[in-house]
Amino acid sequence: MNNMKDVFRKAFSFNGRIRRKEYGISMIIYAALYILLLISMKYTGPLLGVVFIPMIWFLWAQGAKRCHDVGKNGFWQIIPFYFLILLFVDGEPYDNQYGANPKDPVKMSWDFDAQNFDSSQPGTFPPPIQDVVPVTDDGDQG
């Protein structure tokens, strides 16, 4: 994810991968909301406890995406204290079966349309030369 605007765009989705940073921020947000909710339930009653359902969904979704980043199924997060591993272990450096590496700010893909290539735009690169056929001195190929 490139910027903070995109960080929580799919916060309740179980698909994809997230970085340690986003997972850590998610845990802090969850803990703060949990404490605030417990304090407010003391004064308002147990009806406010319904808010725990989306909070738990958020926590599980973020945990599943972090498990995906380390190459594991989302069910690994039910192992006690596995969240500590998710907080400190770096994710897989390349794309895996769960999606693209979230640390790559720009995916460099050489599979693009050469007719629409605009070299005047910063950050664009020409397509690679794939089939180079040597030319002899008399102009014949090969």
C-alpha cells in the first residue's frame, strides 16, 4: 500500500496482504476502541456490546491478511500468542498465492502495451529487448 489513505481501505476484507506496520496500527486501534467501549459500557449498559462484533471482524480480517503476508493461512492466527509472531516477523519478499508484496511501492511490470508507451512521463521505462537477432556485415540476419 502506497500511502496512509490506502492503508485501511479494505480493513474488513480477508483477502490480500498487509505489512507489519498496518497490523501494528490495527492492534493499537483495536485496543483503544476496546478500552473505550468497556468504559462506556459501564455507564450505558450492555447494549453497546453489539459494537464488539465489527471490532472482532476487523481484528480477524487484519490478522488473516498479516498471516497471508508471512505465507500462512488465516487460521494460524487462532494459535495463542501467534499475533506476536505476526508483529515481529517480516513478510515474504515476493508475491505469493495471497497477493502482491505490500512493501513494493510500485510494481514494475514489463508487460505493457508498447504502442501506448510515453517516454516523456517520469518513472516510465522502455520495454525490454527480447528477441535480438544479430545482423552480419552484409545485412543478412543470422
